[in-house]
Amino acid sequence: INPDLQRERDKCTFNVTELTNFIDGGVINTEERRKREDLLLKEGIHLEEVPSEYLSHKEKYELAVKKACLLFKVIRRMQEEESTGMENFMSVLGGTLGSAILSDGSPLTLHYVMFIPTLLGQATVEQQAYWIGRAFNLDIIGTYAQTELGHGTFIRGLETTATYDPNTKEFVLHSPTLTSYKWWPGGLAHTANYCIVMAQLYTKGECHGLHPFIVQLRDEETHMPLKGIKIGEIGAKLGMNGTNNGFLGFEHVRIPRDHMLMKNSKVLEDGTYVHSLNSKLTYGTMMFVRVVLVQDMCTYMAKAVTIATRYSAVRRQSQPKPDEPEPQILDYVTQQHKLMIGIATVHAFRLSANWLWHMYNNVIAELDTGDLERLPELHALSCCIKAVTTSDAAECVERCRLACGGHGYMLASNLPTTYGMVTAACTYEGENTVLLLQTARYLVKAWQQAAGGNALPPTVSYLSGGEGRRS
Amino acid sequence: PPWDNSVPHILDGFQRVARGKISLCVANIEKRQKSGLCYEDAWNLTSVQLANASEAHCRLILLSTYYSETQTLSQNLSPALRQVLTLLVELYVVYWALQRVGDLLRFTSISERDIERLQRCYEELLARLRPDAVALVDGFDFRDEILHSALGSYDGRVYERLMDEAMKSPLNAKPVNDSFHKYLKPFMQGKL
């Protein structure tokens, strides 16, 4: 151990294990996490003959697929041995461990983070019985396509159509223009063979807005794209080059009626449309992902500040007092200013993410009983918290990189790759300014409600002079 | 109310900022509508302020959640750890107060002297947290394989690891790269 770093550890005023347990949410959680890490790292999947930075774009993808498959094999074994729930999948494929092994993103992440959760949230019991098992076993690989080349957060503007044909009891999916091509979903390019597609539903000549459909993209044996499916990869990006982002277009592709996810709205055999309780239920997946994103930001920031703080304890620079050795850069107040805020921000976001996660689960449970009252509040919160946390996280990682001077520019520091992952989050699931304006729309409405003498939900009650969240 | 630099009071200040900004947005939209603009155009012209108000609302939520959750959850912790976590909350709240000092001046009774005190308080908090900096990040409990960084490894052997990583560069496989014979040498000899 570097003596400067050891000296820092010797003078610590609290028990580090107690802090770790607090962060993990209890001793048992820490033990389980460490056990998972031991198990997985013992497999050696993270080890690379040639560092992936030196591989071509195509080779990077091939390595990411190889690693993702090996990871899945281990998780399957863990599931069989422990028969635990989704935690293994989430933490290994989407969380800290996944990002360590697949540092530039995984082509299977969306399968677990969006495809399966959307099936769980928007498919009927019968549809779930058919699809969920196949998805969990990875008999099929799915992703989720909503954004289009010419359309983003404004989902009413999406152009892909799904027109019901009562004669054949099928939907016809079609991309009428280039701008209607789906653009960006992870795993879409060469990995997934199924996809949940958001399309404007037409039946009996009437448009009923955006609905989710499960569409087969590739043959399950040969992996060749099916007839009418136009599919490929979108090309190299600032970061996340292992995630296999793709584009997708449809040329009058026919799918069976029961491939529309019908938990909320339905189309009957004769083409009659049955309204959902609330059209906003369709957007549940986006809210879920925004909440998960806040948790991810905590992990990336925690990594960045760990790297920069340890480096700052080791690195010595300059000679402010004559005849004295170069001080550790951690002794410079400007350096402390860069790092300490990062550390505090991790804790602030982690606690806020947990709080938001609780709220999300409560609101979703209320929706199942037909209570939609807090849905707009959750939507407004998930929008602005996603926007502010991703933006702050990008700033934090960049500050940590600068705190490491030129060495932070090296890919070997892992800070540039981390920045690539974090800054990507500023634009997906809604670009941040757009999301802030969605929250603003809610706030203006709340203000007008308050002016009209109406009661406000807890997080905005301060607008009418209430105590707000803090009470 | 007169300003004081306590965390609850700063949070009250952030509440006033968020409320004030949203109120101004609504007033501006209404004013623009009265001048003959439709709601959509009035909204668009006010959108920079609206995004700003939304951010202020979110800051308030993040700051107050961090404060209240830490107060609740740290009750069962040892006094030493609770103390450090409380300092971090204070640091975070004071930092954002200093970052948004213009807003506080606009919407609360904060004075020049209060701001000076806040700045001093911030610097004192940094000094108090300095001895625990490394322990605080050790608490995140990242294994080296997960951190994947030459600069951040637990043992602090930064320079050795940077050199090890440098040696993995494909350009270090041979002492003389082919491009020397192909381009550089002919170029230097004027034969390219």
C-alpha cells in the first residue's frame, strides 16, 4: 500500500465497514453483494487479452456479446443455486458489476432493464405467461423501441403506425417515412430478435395514439431479419460502444392481434378499441427507466470520486512553502472543493433515488387499484430528477477527471469511459431541457390549482405556502 | 423573515426561490398573453425561465430529501459516522446556497455578510471533512476489478499501474513501428 494512502486510512475517524453497510442498506446486503462479486469475478470474464480500447468497433461489439453471454451463464447458475428474484439480473447485468465487466455497455442491458419490465407492466397475464419465461431464459432477446430518427420525447409526434386488419386479425406495422425509423435502442442492431415497438394504433379508420406491440425482428434459428424488417446499427458514438444501438424500419410487417400488449387498452377481434383507464399508463416504462437511471448515476459518480480522491492522496505537487516537500494535492482546498462535493452528491442522489423508487412503487401499486391521483406528480418528479442528476453527474465525473490532471485523460484512469456512460444519460429517456419543461408544465398547473384554493400533492405543497417535502 | 445560515433555514430559502421563480413564470406567461400572444408562444418565450424554475424545484426536492432522509436513517448509526454524514449534508446544502447566491439574494433576506459567513462555513466544513476523505470513498467499497482504474486502485500504486497499462499499447509491441520505414524515413529523406 502506498504510504500516503495508508496514513490517510490510519487517521480516519469512523468505521468504514459501518459506512459500507449503511450505503448497501444493511449488513446482509453488503454480504450478498460481496458474495455476488466474488462469484462473478472468479469466473475471470472481466479479464481481457487485449484491452478493449485497442479493438475495432466491430471487435468491441463481438467481445461485448461474448462477455454478456458468459455473464448470463453465471447468473443462470446463481439463480439455480439460490433461486433469488430479479436482483441478480439487475445488479449483474445493469448495475455496478455489469458496468465493470462490460465497461462500454452491454448489448443485453435493455433486455433486462426495458424489455422484461415492459412485459411485466403492460402485458396481460396470458401474454406474460407466454413471453416472460422465454425472456428470462434468454430463449429470446428483446429490446424496446420508441424514439424515432425524427422524433424524441414528444411521443404524440411518433409516426410508426400499427393498423388493425380485422380480416386476418393482424396488425400491420409500417414506417411511412425515413424520420419514422426507430433510432437508438440498445441491442437492436444485431443482438435482439424481438422488440417492443411503440406505434400509433389505427383501427376502424381511427387513430388511438401510441401503444406497445411485441414484434419479431429476426428468425429464431438463422437470426436473419424477417421480411419487411429494415434493421442495422447506428454507428460509433461518444461512449457506450458495446451497447449495439440500432435502427429499425417496417415495410407493412404483419403481426398477430395478441402481439399488442393489452394490459391497459385492447383491440377486440372485430377491431373495436377498448380504452385504457388512463392513456398515461403506456408511459410507465419511461418512468421506471428514469428512476433506475438516477441509481446508475450514483454508481458512476461514486466510482469517479473514489478514483480522484485516492489519486489525490497519492499525487504530490508544487512547493508552496520553501524547504518543505511537495504536499499531497488533497491538501489543497481547491482539490477538496472538487472532491468533497462529489462525495456528498453521491449520498444525496442515493437517498433521493431510494425515496423516488419507493414513491414509484407506491404509485404503481395505486394504479393497479385504479387510483391515478399521484401519477402526474411522479411523472413530473421523475422528469426533473432524471434531468438534474444526470447533468450533475456528468459535471461531477468531468470535475473528477480534471482533479486528476493529465492522468485523468488516460483511458486507463477509467474516467473518460465513465464520462461517456454518464453523459449519454443526459439525452436518453428525454433530453434534459425537454424534461425540465415537462416538469415546468406540471408546476404551472399546480400553481394555478393553488391559486384556485385547491390542495396540492406533498412535493409541491410549498407553492401554496405549505411545508413541502420536508415535513 | 431574517436570514440565518442553518440548514433548515437555507432549505426554506430554496423553497422561496422555487416558489418565486414559478410565480414569475406564471406572471410572465399571463403578461405575454395579455399583450396578444397565444399561450403556446407565451410559453415558448418564457421557456428559459421555466426550465430554470423546474431546476429550482428539483434542487429543493434533492436538498430537502437528502437532509430529511439522513436525519431519519442515521439515527441508529455510531456517533462518529453520524457526525461525518451530517457534515456532508451541511456541505452539500451550503455549497448549493453559494452556487445559487444570486437567486437567494433575489428571493430571500440573505445579506452580503450572510454570504461571507456561508463561504467561511463552507471552507471550515471542507477542513473538517479532509481527514476522512479517503475513508469516505473506501466506504463505497469498490473492488479494484470493478473500479478498473490505474489511478484509483486500493493500494495506491498509481505510477506503476499507469506504466503497466502503457505497456499494453499495441504500439509498444515492436521497438520500431512499420510506419517509420514506410512513411517517416522516406519523408525525412525527401523521398516521399
